[in-house]
Amino acid sequence: MTETKDLEWNSNFAFMMAMIGSAVGLGNIWRFPNILYSNGGGSFMIPYIVSLFLLGISFVLVEYAVGYKFKRSLARILFSMSKKLEPVAWFILFIVFLIATYYVCVVGWDLIYIFLSFTKAWGANPDVFFTQNVLQATDSMSGLFTIVPTVLASVIAIWFISWFIIKRDLNDGIGNVSKVLIPLLFVIVIIIVAFSLTLPGASVGYTQIFTPDWSALTNLDVWLAAFGQIVFSLSLGMAIAMTYASYLPEGSKLVDNAIIVAFSNSGFEVFNSIGTFSILGFMTVTSGIPFNELVTSGTGLAFVVFPQVFNTMGPAAYVIAPLFFICILFAGITSLIALLEGFCYSISEKFLIERKKTATAVCIIGCLVSTIFATGAGSTILGVFDAYLNNFALLFAILLECIIFGWIYKFDDLIEVLNEHSTIKVGKTWKAVIKYILPICIAGLWIQGILSTIATIDSLSSTIMIILTIILIVCPIIFAKLPALNPDYYNV
């Protein structure tokens, strides 16, 4: 038996903090404000809330029920359903691992900006500074052979922190870190939002949330954007919820926990958006830059727009800026360890390798892969990884999970597991959502993701995507074919 197998959360609070930590990540901080603004403002909250219940909570309940019932890793769960399904598990796990390799790099950029923020070292032109000084980016593939020392050092530092956490026992590592970082994260966000509301022009920003464009509700793309935000925000289909739920003790209230986690995550990103929009409103008033030119998504918001805002904020920026980047660091670290845990658990359980050795091997290999993103061409390659893995591979994996758990597995068993100790019960409506509505929604997102990826493809992108496709086909088959060293692995 593996070490992981014998462990369980020492409190429901540890589980809840770990789950909230896995959900609250970079996407909540810099993706949601742009999605909200560009899809109808306040009216976007209607499809968002519908998506939260219809897609988010519904799928999280599937993952909770499966993990709690089997109390095994994803690879062993699918093997126990059918030997032919084990490669699907490793396919999902390798997608998540590859996502982690570039996610580390983005968190590493943030680590650099924590130090820069104390002196506003990005200067008067944060855009040029980020591209030329931090990333040292180049469109030429020759940049692949040029290491950016600062980025590489930050990537190694983030991998070391992640290794130090996940190599420890469940509660000493992930449990304790989550119980400290998540409450701190929420406190920092409250401070930032409270301060932002006092800024001149704050109302210009936050009223965007409460100014609905009702015509957006008839736009299918707006609904797909809401579904997409819930998928990525709650980390659906990444085996995180399934893995964490497998560590729960008997008697846990699964449905209650799922609802609390989902609403905590959504509440965080909506509340954080109030602060983000208020700060951008201040920038609009003080600089004259139109609000719509400031609202952007991803690294541009965090590493370009916000430094521009901090430049105009005065002495207060020397406090708010470090808090902002520390906030991103905490969100990134808790999400990163969640991405790695499922992969480590499956390897440990199948090959009977102790937790510390598995974590060490995974982090070393991951760090080697991440060096690609610490080169002059790293940011370009990172963009291709992100587009392919999130828009195509991950959505396809979630679609497979919907089919497996909705149609192949005896679904009524999951209803029984969820309802056994929960205050809130689920029934036939939830079953219909998982079997029919959810696959249609995911299929729609997947098709949209394919089309958006194809629209931006070039020779470099196509080469990288072909390599990733080969990895995601060959590696899962190899790991599924390798004989398990754990004699209990084949007991189904």
C-alpha cells in the first residue's frame, strides 16, 4: 500500500481550504474581470450563475462522489471500471502535468514582480519593461537557445516551493499550507478592495459590473464564455476534486462541501473584480485612458496595466503593489500544488513509490520542461501550450469524463454516495444534467476551442501542437501498459 492511500484529511477545514485553493487561481484574478466586462457587464452574471449550478457544481459533485467512493487515484479508478479506460486517466493526468509546467512560469513572473513592486522598478513604460527586460522575448526560434536567468531562477524557486509542500505528508504539506495561505489570500484581497473603493474614479470602474447589457443574453458566445469561465475557474476535469475527495474521512457531507467551495470561488472572483474595476476606474480618471483600453486578460493586466496604475497611485502603491503580487503568488501556489497532487498520487499508487520520491521525480522532470519557457522564445511557446491544452485537450478530457461517469458507470451509485451524509440531496435532475446537458455544453465549448485555436495557428504553433499530441498519445499508453508494482492495484 502507498503512503498516500493510508492518509486522510485531519479536518474538513483542511479539505475545504485545499479545494478552495485549487479553484482560486490566476484565472480568478486576471481572467474573470475581462470576461465579465466583454460579455455584457452585470447581465453576464445571469449566464454565469446558471453555469455555476448547471455545469460547475454538477461536475464537481461527480468528481467528489467518484473520489470519495473509490478512495483511489484516478488511474486506478478508471482501471477498476475497465482496463481499457486506464489510458484515459493517464491522458488526463499528463494534460494537467503539462499545464503545471507553464503555470509555474507565470507564477515565477509574479515572484519577480513582488521584488520589483517595492521600488516600482518597471519604470515609466511597464509594457516595454515586461517584454524586453523581464521576458527578453523574441519572435525568433533562435530565442529558444537563449536562457533568461531571472525567469529561470524564479521558475526553479517556484518548483522548489511546490516540491517542499507536496513531498510532505498530506496534512503537513498541502493541508497546513492551504489553511494558512487561503485565509491570508482573502484578507489581502479585502484590503485591496477596501482601498480601491476610496480611490478617485472608483465608481467609474465598479459600476461596469452593475451596468447590464441585456442584449448580451441572446448571444450564444456569452453563454459559452460563462461555461468556459466556470470550467477553468473550478479546475473541472483535472482530477483535483476527485483526488482531494478520496482523502475525505467517512461521514463527510459531499454536497454541502461542493456548494461551499463553488460559491467561495465565485464569490472571490466577483469580489476581486470590484477591486480590479475600481482601480482601473481610477486609472481612467487620472490618465484619461478609456476604460475599455485598460480592461484586458492574462499577463497584460497583471504585469502591464496594473504597474501603470501603481505608477499613478502615489506612495500607497508601495504597499498595495506588493500585496497585489503576493495575492497572485498565494493563488498560484495553492493551485499549482493541486495540479501536481493527482499526478503524483497515481504514480505512487501504481508503482508503489513513496510520496517524497514521487514528488521529487515529478518536480525535477517538470522543472526541466519549464526551462523551455525560461528562454527568449518562452512566452511564445507558453501561449501555444496554453491554447492547445486548455482549448482542445482539456475540454476533450472533460467530455470523456462526462461520457464515462454519465453513461458507462452505474450513475445511481453516485447519487447514493452523495446523499448518504449530505444535508442537501441530489436526484434525477442532477442525473439528467450529467448525462445530457453537460456533454452538450462541453462539446459546444470544445468546438469553439478548436475553431479559436485553428484561427491563430501558424507553422510554429502547428509543430508544437503535433509534438504535444504525440506526447499525450504515447505517454498515457506507456504508463497504462507498464505493470503495476502495487499488488492491490489490480483488485477491482
